[in-house]
Amino acid sequence: MNCKEVFESLSGYLDDELIPDEADEIETHVERCAPCQAFLNTLQRTVAFCRDATVMSLTDAAHAEARESMKRRFVDAAKAIPKT
């Protein structure tokens, strides 16, 4: 399994939606890959933050700004994944 495949499967991994063999492959890869470890840790913290977050209403402008900020961060993180 390479970094891109791990990246594409992490959501299912965190939600326990993968078959055991797929989960094992991700765990094996992440144990050996510092960038994927960092990404998994960040994603786990993000999920925990979202689960614990207080729901609040945003203006349309604030919503658009937050969405663009998250999109930029996602793209930056995806570009940082080493090509294997």
C-alpha cells in the first residue's frame, strides 16, 4: 500500500469500515511512514475536535471563508504526501 492509497482509505479506517486485511495494511504502512503518521494523527485530532465542537451558525461569508481555508489546507496536505 502506498501513501496515496492510505490517504484515500483513512476515513474508512477511522470509522472501522474496512475489512481487517485493509486495516492491517494501513497500520503497517503508517508504522513505517512518518508523513502518513502525521496525517493520521492530524485527521484523528480533527475528528475528535469535530465530535466535541459546539454547533454554531455562520454567516454565508464566514462559511465560504472557512470552506476555502479548509480546501487550501487539504490541498497543501495532499501535495505534501510523498510520491511512492
